[in-house]
Amino acid sequence: MASLTLDTAVRFVKGVGPVRAAQLGELGIATVGDLLTYFPRRFDLRRQAQPIGTLRGDEPAATVVGQVQAAEERRFGRRPWFQCSIDDGSGWVLAKWFHGGYLRDRIKPGITLAVSGRVGVYKEYLQFVNPRHQIIFEPSTDRPASRQAAGLGEDELLPVYPAGAHLTSGHIALIIRRGLPELLDIVPQWLDSEFLRRRNLMDRRSAVAAMHRPEDREQWAAARRTLAYEECLLMQLGIAMMRERAVSRPAHPLPLSDEIDRRIRARFPFTLTAAQDRVIGEIAADMARDRPMNRLLQGDVGAGKTVVALYAALLAVAKGRQAAIMAPTEILASQHYEKILAYLAGSRVRTELLVGGQPAERRAEVLAGLAEGKIDIVVGTHALLGEGVQFASLALVVVDEQHKFGVRQRSVIRGKGHAPHYLVMTATPIPRTLAMTVFGDLDVSVLDAAPPGRGKTTTICVGGERLDEVWATVRAKLCAGQQAYIIYPLVTASARPSSPRAPKLGLQAGHTAARMGAQEAHEDLSRGELGSFAVGLIHGQMPPAAKEAVMRRFHAGKIKVLVASVVVEVGLDVPAANVMVVMHAERFGLAQLHQLRGRVGRSSADATCILVASPNNPVARRRLEILQATSDGFKIAEEDLRLRGPGEIFSERQHGLPELKVADLIEDFDLLRMARRDAFAIIAEDGDLQAPHHQQLRAELLRLYGGRLDLATGA
């Protein structure tokens, strides 16, 4: 045992072996460290075990421990059950489980078994029916002489572990119970005792022990608080180190003068909002420094982020530098490019577009212009990350909807040119917890007011039986000169899941366009309910040139109805489109529905968003209720986080952060905030954690984050 480490394979733990190790591996437990941090999901209070001879036939709750004498599977007619007799020397009792055939390979004569539940009488015999149970010892081990030796002499909290892979919670509890006393000796202590005392935290070894075998619920809560804090601290240390690395190189200082400010504002045919002025002030202050700006710009749909981004780009150009604006799709990149061209009409600012679908000759011209400094602002997609893209003097990178790219891509584009200032934009409102984790290495600016003069968007939810009314509403809007989006979750109905458990797409038989994907709906609506209007189709499987052509026609008003997949979720701006129908709305996430809804209501006219849905579960119904109740993107984001959790909103592959085993980003926000303050203070004092008292912390940080966030190499 002395040779074990946290990285030792779990099969070397006492009582495990190759077979159990394979089963544990299916639960994600590969090492000793994994086993120690495989914590119970809850605790059941088990009363003190009593001698079987003292049981009565009317006790509502009792616990006994004894040796299984006989065990068998029986059947009464079509009703199977499993039963065993348990003897502790003072008497015996029968334990019976209906539909308990799964226990025949687990409960066998000779094992020591604890059962808890109501005591009844059957044919003059005492019995437990469907009791909770735990295998305490198996015949291959030395059985204790008493209940006290088994740890059952007092009321106790019985750990309930996530089970599976042919392992019950009891099996896992038994493995951990056997190994815990020796394994605790190898648990490292990351933080010194004075640091822990000031924060009212336990030492790590005691906390791990109490997570598995707490004396009471108060001790468990204190242990959980300690380990949740440590998880948050490690995460924030990784983020703090990323931030320190990102701003460690010098950047071009780009101070803003009154004359530059006047010239930039003259490019916009409107007065900027107070929120835009405030955010521009924050960005300009960052860009004036000789350390690179590292800022997240949050703004709900229609808040005017593009104008702020262009202001920052023009500040860079005014100082003789280049700016790059990157979008997640070619459609969105093209739209940004066209908007910028309109704002800069008649100016000497040289602006170009770089996307993957361009002809090779045109792409070569743009690349040459960037390298030679003949292009001031380039707008593009991930093509800006490609090999061969070189800038003469890149000073600003703007990334729109950054969460669609990822941590490593963020690092790549930072490496272009000489330490550029970095601005992230997102129309997906970020809850406070995710702003401190997924985007925790960035300063945050918020555009919390929409430009004046915007109309009101009304959201209503209807069932599939009211489709005739829906199409009548759409026709009336179209006749009034408006345009419409019709959104489907799938490109084609044939793409729906084939599993018999998968939800059906149909809303109600007999209603056209109810059971179809976008392609089928386009054909049907063109011939049916909306046949007197020009109906277009766009989806993510179309070639970029085809999508671009459709969007141009829709923007010009030549297409009145756009049937689409979620390709229109982010960024598209067609002011005349003021009605949206989202089919099968229960299949979309809350934030995604909010983003879709943001495509309408982008002019002074009032807009309508109709969610057609037949939700058959409470979570789906709750999403739709929230959408009808509020248009506040930040409230919606908080609710979305509660409903889905951060792992669904920003996948681990995208944000580079490991799954939290103990901490809850919503419930533990205060702990997260404290850990963030501590982590940034530690990195400010010891940037690479080289101090002797930080060595254990550094080792764990590199184990968790080194490969994900390039902390070991300093990339």
C-alpha cells in the first residue's frame, strides 16, 4: 500500500483486482485518485442496527445485520421474487424483494448483509419486503465479530454511490470502506493550514474522508464546501494563468484623441447610445495601454455590438494598424462585411472579406494585401486562422460569437501579428458564473440597452392544432409588407432519430408542414398556405454560395418567406422580417430560442414570434413559459443555466474546462467568487506557481489543465 500513488491503477487497491477494476473503469474510475474522488450522490440515514431477536412485526423502520443463511429466486404465478434468510445469532429474519432476480448473483449464502425497512409478518415469520440493503462483507474477507466492528453500532449516514457496470452502490461502498483508511495517507494537501483557517475550510485529507464517511450532515456539508472551493480555485488558477500569458507580451498602444473620436463617429448616421458610449470608453482605455486588451463584449440581440466593434477597428486603423473581425459562419461574416462597407462608403479605409468559399485567385489577392499592409480591416471566418495568413501590423482582433470557436482557436488568432488587442463579442448573454469560468480570462463589458426606436416583440406559444390560425397570421403580416422566418429544427424529416423512444416530430396529423423538416416544409408551403408569396429555403447543408444568394434575395425583399434551419440563429439582420414561426419549439434550448427570436424586431415596427409546440415534459414547458414571460436575455441565460447546466451550454470540448465533481456553478457562486479573488492574487504573486508551498497546487493544476489550456508550455 505504501507504494500506491493517486495515479496508480485502481486494480492494485485492496479488494479490487482485474475484474472489479474493469467494472470500475466503466464508471470512469481508472486510478486511485479517481476512486477517492468518486463521491456519494446522497446519504440515507440508517438507524442503529438492532439484534434480530428484538424485532417486532409492526415496526415501521428497523435495521439488522447478519449472515445470509440461504438465498433463492422464487415465482408465484407470473410474479417472481428473490428472498434470503439472515441470522445474527439472536434470531433470523426473511428479506424479500419482488422482481429481485437481479440480486441472485449478488446476495449469496455466507455474506454479511445489512437491510433496512418496515418489518412485517408472513405466515408467522418476520420479514422485510423490498428493504434497502448493503453488502457489508463477503466470504472472502474476515468477518468482524460484532456490528460495531462493521461500523454499524450507531445511527449512520449510508453513502449512496452512482452505480452501474454490474456494480451496486453497496459494492462501491464496500471497496471504498476497505481501502479508505490506507488511501487517505496519499491524499496531498494543496493549501497551508493558515490559508484554510482564514477561509473556514477543512484540510483536504479530512474533507475527502468526510465526503465518504461523515459523522453527520454538518460535517459532510463542511467537507463538500472545502472540496468545492478547491475545484473552483484550480479552475480560476488555470484561468488566471491563461490571462497572464495572454497579456504578457507588449501590444501597440492606440490612444484615442478627440479628433479620431470625431472622425469615427461621423461614419455612423445616428447618435450612439449611452451604453455604447460607456463600452467604447472601456475599450479605448484598454487599447491605449501597452498590454493587449482582453475583453468580452456582451450585448443582447440588437444591442449594437457591431458598431462598437467597428469603432475599435477604426481606432486601430487611425493609428496605422490593421484589424481583423472573425465570425463563425460565412453568412454572418458577409453580413458584417457589407455593413462595414456601408458605414465606410467614401472613406479611404481598405476593407476586404476572407472566407473559405472564395476563388483561389481572390483569396491569394487578399492574403497578399494583408501581408503587405494594403488592407486595413479584414472580415472573415475561421479562414483567418489558416496557414499562410500573415498581417503586416495586426493590432486588433474582434471575434463574434467566440464560444463557437474554442479556447485553442482563441490562442491561434492571438498569435497572428504582434500581440494584438483582443475583443470577444457575444449575443448570447452569459450568466455571472459562466462569465467567471468559460470567459474568466477576459474583462467584461455589457451593452445593456438596445438602440432607441425599436419596436416591441410579442411571443406567443400555440399547439399544433392551431396551425391554421398561425398561417393566417403570417399571411396577414406578409400582406402588410412584412417578411417572415419559418424555423425548423431539422433540415429534412428523414434526419429525425430512428429510435422508438425519440420524440415524434409531428404536431398534429392533417396539418400541412407540421411533420416535416425545412426542405419538405419549403415545398409544401410554396404550394399551400403561403403559395401566393415568394418562399425561399436556407439551411446549413447548402453550399456557401447558395446560402449567400438566398440571403441576398431575402435581404432585398425578393423572398418574402424564409424557411430555415437554425442557420439563422445568430446575427442575421433583415429589418423588414417581423414575424417568426418556430416549429417544434420544444426541441430547441432556451437560449437558442431567444437567439432565434432576436432575428425579428430589428426595426421600429412591432414583431411577433410564434412558438408552435407540443411539450410533453415539464422542462420543455418551463422553457416556453420563460420565453413568453421575458425578453431579458440575462434572465433567460440564468434560467437556461439552471435548466441545462454549464456542460450543455458550453461543452467541455469548447471551453477547455474539466467537469466539476463537487462544485455547482449556480449554488456555489459565492465560493466561486472567493476562489477567483484568491487565484488571481496567487498568480499575481507567483505567476508560474514555482514557490515551494505551491508545488502540490501546481502539480494538480498541470494534471487537470496542462494539456487543455497549454499551461505547461506557456502557449
